[in-house]
Amino acid sequence: MCRAALESEGNKTKVEAVNDGIVFLMAIPYLIVAAIGFAIYKMYYKKSISKEENLPTDL
């Protein structure tokens, strides 16, 4: 349906707007997954630092 509407008219701004909308909709899930991955990484890194601080130093 979108393709038919875009092909029937010669309006280039409408085509660019649809393409920008598609890119925006594709980018959001990737940003969410990246944010979750970064949060998990920070939690893992924080745990490993706290484990190293608790090790005895007089071995």
C-alpha cells in the first residue's frame, strides 16, 4: 500500500519522509538492545571489581 502511494505520485519529499520513518523505526530496537547490553556489562564489570577488592593481599 505504501509502495503504491509513493509510486503513483512524483512527490520526492513524501518518499524521503517515508524512508526517514523506516530508518527511525529500525534504529529504536537496536538502541534499546545496546542500552540493555551496556547495563549488563556495567553490572558485570562492577561485580568483578568488587571481587578483586575483597581478595586478601598477604598471600
